[in-house]
Amino acid sequence: MTRELNVCVVGCGAIGSLFAASLARVDDVVVWGLDISTAHVEAINTNGLRIVGSSDFVSPVRARVSADDIPPCDFGIVATKSEHTAVAMASAAAIFEHAAVASVQNGIGNEELIAQSVSQVIRGSTLVAGAIVEPGVVRFDAPGDTWLGPFEPSPASTSQIVELADLISRGGLTTHALADSRGAQWTKLIFNAANNSLCAATGLTIGELADLPAMRALVASVIAEGRAVASALGIELESDPQAMFDDAVAHAYGHRPSMLQDVAARRHTEIAVLNGGIVAEGLRVGVPTPSNQALVAIIEGIELSWTHP
């Protein structure tokens, strides 16, 4: 008889919920969700975690607001906003003592924070997209691929990475186990930096952004800078961020990226780990990134404006 695996998803926002709901469809996997939203947790426990949109199903996720109510886990998936990573991992460290823990978060720098609390870390990147419709209900917008690989300073084993990738794929989210996932992470980083911040600054959807030649030129500039930094770091991109942008325009014209949603709701954005991450690494390797620097300043200025009467 196969032993049940305990998997905990830390941060059951849209992306975390999509991973939790998908994994809960796999035989012999018990999925726990850790989230600070009492309403979301209560709805999941009462009615199951419902996915609508590209898929329509309900999964039996065991949601909790405290890690004290979760048993030791075999795997963890961290899907919080980057600014919450350190606090969330510190509170959940005990249940991950012997677990391999993967980040599927935006930007760069999250794995370093996870490694402060656990010893086996997986560098992850995903193009899965969605949004919370109401507590306990998440809309599945884009069934993109996910890539997992070792976080070099504190790596999970190859067998753990392969097993988690297989579990996620069996749940319905195509996932690739790689020997080096930095290329996939930087591909998504550059793609997100090119559309998230510009949509957030203008209020335009990704398709509307592409309709303006000047904005298309800015997208190309952000991508070119990101490519130059990745090249200086010795990172080979998994695919072409410009082609990803063009594909998103063609197939998701009305998509409102997460940073645009954050600005619309006056929430703190992830600019520091997206464009700001490219800027920081550019400074470290001596590659100029003026377009990314300008976007960091603009979004930080928008955030500052919310503190004024």
C-alpha cells in the first residue's frame, strides 16, 4: 500500500490555490493549505476549493490559518507575495523540517529567504495564472507550464524534484524537472518585468499596451536589458520573452497582470523583485538597466502617492 504524502501550499492566493486544488486530485496526496485569510480558509473547508474558468472542479483541500494545525509534510510549495516569504516560512518551518520546499513565486530572491528556514529548496517558476473570484473560488485563466530545479546553495535532491514535478503534472499542471531552472526563472522574470510594470503604470491591459508603438518599444527595451543581465550571469533563457509577450497579446488581449491588479487595489506591488531584481543584478555584474530603473521609480512613486491625502 502506498503511503500518503502530505503537501502544504503556503499562500493560497490564486496561484497557490490552483496548485493546491490540482495536487488534491492526485491519489495518495493529502494537500494542506496555509493562508491568512480566514474567509478563504473557512470557505475551502466548508465547500472544498472550487476552480472555475479553464477548468471546473472542486478539490478537498484542508485549509488552515496556522501551521500549528498542519502535520509534518513531505513537500511544500510557497506561493505568497515575495514580501511575505520570510514571515510565512518562519511560521511554517517546523512542518518542513524534512521536506523539499519549492517557490512558484514571482521575481528572484525568494529561494534565498526560504533557505533561511529549510534545508532542501527547489527553484521554481510557473506561468499558471488565475484570480480569486470569492472566498473558496478561484478562476483558472492560463494553464501555463511550471519548471522546477535545485536551488544551488541549499538544493533538494534530484529524486525529490522529479517526484514533485510528477505529482503536479498528474494533478493537471504540466511541470518539468530540470537540472538547472535558472533559465526558466529568468525567462519569466523578464517577461513579467516587461508587461507587469508597464500595465501597472498605465492602467492598460497587455493587449492595449501592445497597441501603442511607444509602449511596444519600452517592452523591447526592458526585455533587452534583462537578456543582457542574464547573459552576464551565464544564464541561458528557457525561451524568448519577446515571443511570450507577443503570444500573450494574441491569446490574452484583455489580461490584467497581477501588478496592475495590485495598483488598482492600492496594494504593495512586487516591483522590487521583478524590475528591481533585474536592476540589482545588473549593478552587480556591471550591466546598465535604465528602462527597468525608470519603471521601478515610477511604480514606487505611485505607491508613495497612496500615503498622501
